[in-house]
Amino acid sequence: MSVLRVRVERWDRPTAGRAMLCAPVVGIVLGALAAAPGALVAWRAGGLLGAVTAIAALAALTRGLHLDGLADVADGLGSGKPAEDALRIMKQSDIGPFGVLTLLLTLLAQIAALAGQFEHSAWRGALSVLACAVAARCALAWGCLRSVPAARPGGLGAMVASTVAPAAALAVSAAAAVLLALAGLTDGWSALRLPLALVAGLLGARLLLRRCVRRFDGITGDVLGATAETAATCCLLMLALAS
């Protein structure tokens, strides 16, 4: 889930399910690491550059993995081809026009929404970065519910698909909402806005997940990456609209 190295002593489906539930913890770490330089640049050079710095840091910390998934899913959905052919398109290493357009608009939306938060204050911008990173990782657990199958037999999607109980995903998301609310207390109104933004992010990711499952007959690693980016974007848009 990141470029940060960890020791892995066991990797099977039960472990994969627990990893998806622990993903928001990774979101907290990455969100904090991206928020710090973003807030510093915003303080010295303005909110727009601060937003670009934070979004670039998040991309670097994941080596663009989720953005790559978003582009692949856009190409697959945009192809209009049957599931098998769409999955083949998604697996190719190149990127098509649908992927380019989706990446461009998504990154512009994230930067524009986050810039407004940094313009208000460096601290509010930092909290927004944290919220979108956590929302993105909460979406991973919901994408791996037991009711969601894998689209193909191999790959990351097959390893993590159908490994998370709905109650566990709900509990993790609720805990994340509480933590964001507590963090938001340092900025007054953010105590309410951050949990609401998390919910908005998860709803946006759920809509994309539903579309992908219908279109591809299940999930892949690319689908999970796309839902993570969708959750982050919807979270930031909600924060911008609520400002």
C-alpha cells in the first residue's frame, strides 16, 4: 500500500483480509507524511502550491499505484467491450484516452478542492489531506466485502476479494470517523466536516465499486485502486462544498 518497507512473514487470504481492515492506519501515516510538506509550502508559498505538494507526496508515497488503477479502470469502462476484453485492456501497461482524461480531471479536482482548505489555513489543509488519505484506505475494506467476488482468478484482487465481513468494515470506518472528529476538534467546525467527508468519500467509492462489479463481474487490484482515488476525491470535494 506504500513505498514504506514492512516485514511480511505471512501472506494468505485471512491475512489479506486483516490487512484491508488495517489499511486506514496506513492512511494515517501517509496522510501525515503528505500533510507536513503541504502545510509548510502553503504557509510559505500559498494554498495552491501547498495542495500540489500534498497530492504529489501522496502519489510518491504509493508510487502512483492507485492512480494507475484509476486510469486502467477508466480505460476498461470506457472501452464499452465485454468483461473479458475490458479486463485485458486494463491489464495492458499502456494508458488510453479515457485513462488520461480521468487522471487529469481527478488530480485537478483534488488539487482545486485542497487548495481552498490550505488557503483558509495550513492546519485545515493538513487535516483535509489526512481525511482524504484515511477515506481512501477505508474504501479498500468495503471493496473486499464477502459479497464482492474477484473478476479474475489471479492477481491482488483475487487474493483480497471476499475477505472482509461487513460488520468489520463498518467498525473500522466508524473508528476512523471518530478519530477524524477528534482531530477536527483542533479546528472547530472540522470536527463535524471531516467525518461527513469520510462518509461522502465512501459513498462515491461504493458507486464506482457497484459499477465495476456489474461491468467486470468482480474486482481487481485496479478496481480497488480506483475506488481509493474516488473516495479521496469525493472526500475533498465534500470538504470544499462544506467550507
